[in-house]
Amino acid sequence: MIIEHLQKKYGAEITEKLVSNGELLAQNIKDKNESDQILVQDYISRLNDELNLGMQIENTKWAFDFPGWLGSLGMNGSTNKKYFIIGLEPHVERYDYQITYGLSKTTPKGEERFSIGEPEKFIINCEEDSSLIWSNLFHILATEEEINEVSKNKNKELLIRFLSQFYITDLCHFAPQDKAKAIFDIKNWKSIRFNVANHFLKSEIEMVNPKVVIAQGNGVFSELSRILDLKEIESYSIEGTNWSLKKGIFNNGYKVLSLPHFGSKMNYNTFWRKHRDRVRKILIKQELV
């Protein structure tokens, strides 16, 4: 089920390059090149027509963010993923398609992706610079026993089991192949992003069947509240800050949470480094995860 969905979203050829028996093959990702760019351009052109997005595709190079996960996603509808994380849109410069926030067993070079760093920094090292997101999530979602075992005893097997709980993607899975600000050159980008998410995300969440959906920031949560028609929305203030967590319920009981964006250095320096424990306490006290 989910593989067929990804084929509709990214095209059969790219999906077959990156997924085998439910596992990601990041080693099949190459530095940007003409043949991969043609694949991406052709499929975005098809989506543009099918979804009536009204984009001007010509004269822009595009790139895909392919969803990330560890282990086997499952070929018969059982994904075993507890958390479904959603960001806004990709930032891709080096590749024609990449794995969202590097959540795959290996890098495009075929090297092992994750390793354990020092507790006073991020604990989790992720090749190609996605350490912040996984270290923040580890600190707020792992148990105290897991944090101690990984940080003090360097238990790699436990770390991989923790990371294997996640599936991560974006509201919109494509963007210009350029610096992040390039999206602002695309006319009606917010409308395009919403229409793409509205077409793909609801069924994707249901196929992955997580226990908790996590939005990276209130902007993503606001979009999801429209797409998923969230009910019972509640807000939880984070003491000593102007930030808050939000929770809503999706039709058959999925919790949808909004957490401050946990993948950027700016948010790490201004928020997460100081307030990570406060977020963790709210999640535990309110039984949000």
C-alpha cells in the first residue's frame, strides 16, 4: 500500500531506486546530474497538471525530499512507526532527490549514517548535518534509561531502535534545487504547498498508521488542522517563553502535536538548548506521547 502511494507521489522509477523490500537504499542517490533532474522535472510536470498547481516549471531546477525511515517500512500495511514527523518543504542543493533529514541506514556514499557523539553536545551524530533534529527528539522522547544507556554506554543498537520509530516527510515534497529562500521566488508557493499536502498527506498518515503525528512548528500545525480537520485543539504554554505546544485529534484518534522546529541551528540556540527539559515535562505530564 505505502509503496504504491510513494510511486504516485515521486514516480515509480525514483521510488524503485530508493526502496527495496520496504528498506531505503540511500546509496543509490547520486550528486545532481542531468538524468536524475529529467526524472524529477518530468514527474513534477505531471503533478503540476494532475493537481492543477499552476506552477511555472521551466527554467527552474527542482528536487524531491523522499521520506525517511530506518528498517523495513512493511509491505503489507504494517509499518511499525510510532511517530510521523512533518516539516514545511525541503531544502535541497546537492542532489536531485534526498532522504528527509537523513533518516536512512546509510549515506549516499554508502557509509553508515548514524553514530554516537558526546552528551554535552548532541549525542547523535548524523552524516550530512542532520544531528540537531535527531538529538533534540532523542532528548525529549527517549526514556531516562535510554538516554543514559546511549550517552554513557554508547549503546548503538538501542539508538537505532529508537530512531526506527520515526517516519519523516514534508507538507510539500519538492522545492527548487537551491537555497531555502528560493521558494519565495515561486508564485503562490503557499497555495501550491497546501494543495500538494492536501492531496497526499492524509492517506499517507493512514497508511503509516502512527500513534503520534508531530508538526515542526505552528505553521505546519495550522496547515494540518485544515487538511485533517483537527478536533479538540489544546495549547500548552512553555514556562518562561512565548512558545507553546499544541495538540489536536485526527478523525480516528491520532494525536497531532506541534513542537517548535527542532532541526535548525537558530532554534537550537534560541530555544531547544535552554528549554528542552520543559518540553519533555509537558509531553510526559499531559501524556501527549
